[in-house]
Amino acid sequence: MHEALGLLELSRVSRGYVVADAVAKKAPVLLVRASPITPGKFLVLFIGDVASVDEAMRAGTMAASDTLVDSVFLAQVHAAIPPALEHAPHAAAIQSLAIVETLSVASTILACDAALKAANVTLITMQLARGLGGKGYFVLTGTLYDIEAADAAATQAIDSGLLAGHEVIAAPHDDLVESLRHPALQRP
């Protein structure tokens, strides 16, 4: 069980590797992702206990220096977020949907954490940066009432300048539901 999450988004790939190394050497954290993302940035994402992630964030921030674009430290990250960063979409019973799209990885995670804590919803999928021009998005399901509350919490949790878009679908079509459950099986 990982209590905390740290994320550092850097403007240079070369410095990103240095930062990832500093983070991993400073404290016992699990590097979930340390890789280039579009457009030419680098993402260092790690999880662990609160004290370790805090210590690693300080070391990473210092190593990043002027290449730091964005960062987030969530001391009590919602339990659904770490598994979503490592695995395929969640196969939940799909009711209403909320889709929130942001302009940065850090704002995606912040918005998702706020949404999950605000209402009884389930995280279906989260995509960060790759193939999205550095943007991120997540999809939630739940009752329409909970989805609307989660959508409101997500959009309020981040700076409006980082919100790319958000949508609520009250009763998604069966074909859309199927594509969410099996994204690799989508037809061309």
C-alpha cells in the first residue's frame, strides 16, 4: 500500500534521467515511470510512504533546478491512483461517465485524486502524456449524481488554465462501454 505519490515534470530529457536517479537514491520509493514524454519533456513518477516520497521530492526538485516544469506531491493519494498508473483499464460496471482532460500530467493526477475523494466513483482509466502531446486524461464511472460531483471536484482542483476539457455522459451507448472495457479490441 502506497500512501503518497510524487511527480516531477521536466523540460529536458537529459536532466530527467539525473532527477530520476536522485529520487531513487534519496529514499526507498518505487519509480513507476521515468521516461521521456511529448513534447520533449521527461516525467519522473514515484510512490511510497509519505516521508520517503517527501524526501525524494526534495532531492528531485533540487536536482531538477530550472528544468522543473510542474510537480505534485500527494501525501494521501487515493488508493485507486497508483494501480491505474501501472495497469490496464479497470473493468468496472459502467454507469454514467466523466471524462476530464488536462494540459499537464500533474494536473491530471491532482484532478483525479480530488474527484475520487469527492464522490463514490470508480477510475476506469488514466492516460498520461504519451501520444497526447503532454496532456493527460482520466475516465470515471458511477451514478450520475456521483459523476457530476466528481466532475465538479476535478475541475475545481486545478487551475482553469490547465483544464483542456471535461464531459459527462449520463447513459453511454453499449459500444462505447465495450470500447472502454477492451481498448485493444477497438475496430479501425
